[in-house]
Amino acid sequence: MNNEPIDCLIVGGGPAGLTAAIYVARFHLRAFVVDAGEGRASKIPCTHNLAGFPGGISGADLLQRMRTQAIKYGAEIVGGRVRQLKAIDDIFVAQTDADELAAKSVLIATGVTNRQPEMNDALHARALKLGRIRYCPVCDGFEVTGRNVAVLGSGTPAAKEAVFLRSYTEHVTIIATSADDKLDAEQRSQLSHMDIRVVAGPAHNLKLEENGINISCSAGRLCFDSIYPALGSIVHSELAVTLGAEVTDEGCIMVDAHQRTKVPGLYAAGDIVIGLDQISHAMGQAGVAATTIEMIWQLENRCFGEQPR
């Protein structure tokens, strides 16, 4: 372990983590990123919501540009995972796959993982690349304008997603995860009023065809241009929880207006924090967190600065 603690350890190399790395490095502080390389952004075929890229950009290309930019200003980025994180006095000690690191502050940007429909990984990856499977109607609802789409899920999450998509297309179907769609009377009435079809599940045997993606369910074999799984997410907040950070019922890390957890020196940004799961939002949170880290560094080193309010 390096005897000199780094200024900021960033766990996760997605849009939030890399934005923070760029800011911290440009503050002339030492930023160290540990990235497992499995974030959601890396799987985005093409995003058209990010300002400055009118033709769109793939998640992989965006992350590569951000890594290049962070490294240019002195940030260090290594592959792997932080397996354990503990606080000793006012220093954090992280155990990674390859080393033990000491840090004055830590930013958790580990994100979430979407629960996938039952299908093999290769087929899922191909369907995602072709836009047959989509996970974020806020990101790409525009791309399914007027198309025939299905929401895979049950209850409130599926109903909300279907209602949102209905503003883009009149062809929306909910396929429940089981014979019980878990919709209440009010939801059924709203969906019926909006001409959103509800089909009992489970959905299975998903197959890519030339004209779309086919699904077997109680109504037989149905074909759609795209499907939106509304199956929830796995929230990767374990490291923060072990340190005593507060989380929501879903596991999202709770932070204040400066992205600070209740644990001094521990920050969180991106999809791991409850809010709008968008690249732009993650970047904004990361910028706030990094700036707060720098301001606190100034105070601790008796530089000019103002305590964040």
C-alpha cells in the first residue's frame, strides 16, 4: 500500500466516475479510478440524448473519450474491483483485486444493473445492439415513435413505463411476467383508456427475426419492433452500506445537495443515487461531488475557500 493516501478514490468508471476523475485531476488533486468495465453505459449502442453529439455516440466510444481526457490531466485508471472498503480514523482503505489503497475521500459510482429477460447472453447482446431490446424510454423513446413496442413486466413499474411510451406510439402492449399482471383497478382503467393492451405472461422463448423480436406468451407468438424490460435493477451499493451510508428501500445511496453521504469523506454519484438515470444527470452529480471534494481540501489545507452549504 502506498503510504501517501490519494486525494480521491473513485469506484466505477462510467460517466459519473470518469467525470469526477476529470474534475479532480484538473483541480491538481490525485484521482484514482477502479473500474470493473461492466457498467450500463458501455452497452449503449447509440445515445442521441447527450448534448454535443447530434449524430449520436455509442456508450463505448463515449467512455473511451472520457478515459482519454481523464488520463490526459493525470487521473489514474485501473481495471478490477474494490472488494472491501473500510474507514480507519479519517482515511479510507480499499482492498482491490491487485492492491490495497489509502484515500482521503471516496466517490462511489458503481451504478446499477438491469435485470434481463430470460435469454442467453449472446442473443441479448445482439438484440440490444439492434435496438430490439431497450431499457430506457427516457433515452430512446424517440427512436420507437410510431413503432410496435412491448413492456415486459408486471404491476406499477410496467404500467408506468407503458404509459410513458404511449406518448411516442399508439402501439403499446404489456406482457406480464406471470399469469398475474399485478395491476390494480385504477391502473387497468388507465391502461384501457389509453388503448394499452395487457397480456398475461410469462414471456419466454424470445427470438430475433428479420422484422423484429418474437415472444411467446399466453396470447401466442407475438412480434414487436422493440421490447422494454421493466424488471427492476440490481443496485451496487454494498461498499457504501458497509461503511454506514444510508440507502433507500431500493438500495440507492442517500446524499445531500453536494453528493455527500452521512459518512464524512464518502460521496456518491450516478445511477447509484436515486434520481434521473441519465448520462447528463450522472455527469452533473459527479461535477458537484468533485467540486465539493476540492473545496473541502482547500479548507483542510488552509487555502482560500468557502464551506459548502
